[in-house]
Amino acid sequence: MICGYARAVNGLLNQYASRLGKLQEKAHENQLDGVILVPGPNLRYYTEGNSFLLERPFFMAVPADGEPHLVTPTLESGPYLRSPLKIIIHSWTDADGPSKSIQETVSQLRLNGKWGLEGSMPYRFIDALRKFAQPQFENAEPILQNLRSVKDAHEIELLTRSAKIISKSFLAIPSMLKAGMSEVELSQKIVGEMHANGAESTHDVLVQSGPMAADGHHVPSKRKLRRKESVVVDGSCTYGGYFADITRTFMLGKDQAFERLYESVLEAEVEAIEASRTGVTTGSIDSAARECLRKKGLAEYFVHRTGHGLGLEVHEEPYIVTGGLEVIRSAMAFTIEPGAYMQGKTGVRIEDDLVSTEQGSKVLTKAVPTEFGWWK
């Protein structure tokens, strides 16, 4: 048992040290003196620490060589004291303020030169740092996103678990659907189902009915579900910090015109999934879905990209977008989600989660049917 525990600990140490090493290699390649991260998915990816980005100055400076330095409020320091990664921590209290901690970090790292910044670093953090140093800042998002876009075996395991939770939850939706219930009511029932099935957290369970289904990010309202109207349900949840994201479109009753629209969107999704394999560009996958809808005379109603990456964020690289030049690599996770939106009338979206492999792409959410009427 002790040996097994020691191996697990060593595995974590190696995992996070390896990730940090790759970031430092990229810093060298891009002639950066280092990269600065803030609480959120990137800091979690490199340290295991999961913290909120709030108003208190809180950032980790990763030099191109050497150990990272963390400026953190004392009340937020716990996860980083326990981190598998060795971090030099400069904590501060509300009584003392962050100035001394920032000054120590600047002095010990000689924090000048050219540094990459995570895109979500607030200006107030930058302003506090500039009181003690005047580095040249560059956008580090291309580096950070690229490194996270290829998943390791443990990440794929977490993505798969999350997909199983959301799939089981969506299989329960047909028993929930009733004319007269509100969008909010259905959304809340689905959230409860996800938590009951083991979701760590749920995000943006959207229910969009009737003409609201034409608004891709319509927030659930008190509007009642009605017969012969589409009901688009788009939900996401996490397990171990990793997202699953799925959409299915339903209808109470029958409508032949809507069924034809649904079948066209489903055909576009199938085409895009079949086109999703290592070595192809994101643009070619997007084209597979878009060309299918164009042939059906629906091109003008497909108003967004075909998909997006999944991981510690629900939207991250790779983006499956028109003209996209990024090449799909093995172990990338992303969605395929074509749609058709007719303003003031109706909308359809069908979304699944994939992981690319050398043989093609594995659909993680295939347990939830996609054929028209499966919910009856």
C-alpha cells in the first residue's frame, strides 16, 4: 500500500513537473523570460490549485529557467503549499497588503525583460506589478492554449467520466419533458440530475424553446414549453475539473418540416464527425458540416463555428472554425455541433464530444441517441 501511494505521489510530481518543463521550453522558443499565470484553468493545470480570480493581486510568475514564484493572499495559499509542484510562495495578508510580496518576487526573479501574460490577468494586477518592475508584456495565450490542447491519459480519463455523467443525465430528459413546464423548470431538473449522477459542477444548462431556439445562447426563462415547438437543451458539467458539453434538440408532437430540418443538421454532424481525424485542419472539419447544410439550402442559418475544444474550460483550443489552419493532433478533445437557426421561428443544434485518435475520433457522448424522435 505504501509503495502504491508513493508511486501515485511520484506520478503527480512527474506530471506537473513535466507540464511546467514544457511551458518553460515554449518560453525559450518564443524568447520570453517567463510567463505569468492567474487563478483559473491554467494555474490549475500547472499546480493542481483551484482558486477563484478575485480582486486581490494573485499570480504565479514562471521563469524560463528555475522555480515558479507565487504572489498570493495568505487565505488562498493552502492549495499551493500542498501542490505537487515546488513553488516559492510570497503570501500576504489584508493588513499588510501585497506590495512586499510583489517586490520580493520581482527582486528574486529579476522580473524585467519580456514576459508572456495570460489573457485573463486583470489590469489591476498588472498595475500593482508595474510599481516594482517594467517588463515588456506579450500575449501568452497561444502558448498556453496550444500546450493544453493535447490531453494526457489522465485528462482523457476525466473527460470520459464527465461525458458519461452528462450522457446519463440527458437520457433522463425525455421523462422530464412536458408541455406547460417552463424552460427554467426543465433546466433545474437537468441540473439536479447531473449532480445526482456525480457531476462536480454544472454550467449553463440552456433550455431554448420555440422561437427562442433560434437564439444560440438564450438563457432559460419562464416561457412555457409547447407542443410542435423545438426545445434545444445545451448542458455542460465537470468531473475532476474537466468539461463535458452536449446539446440535443427535442420536440413534443410531430411536425414534418421540423423533422426535415432536424435530419439535415444531423447529417451535417455525422459528416463533420467522420471528417474529424488526426492530420486534418480544423477548417476542413468545419467545411464538412457547412457544405452539407449548404446543399440543403440551409447555409445562411448556420451562424457559428462547428465546434470548440474541451478541457479545463468549456471553450478552448482547438476551434473548429471556417478557414481554421490548426491541425488536429492525437488526443485533442473537442465538440462537433452544427446548427440551423431561423429567427422568430425555430432552431436545431446537435452536439457531441470527441477525442481524436490515430484511427479517427472517438465520440464520448454516443450513449445519447441522435436520431429524430428518440425521446418519444
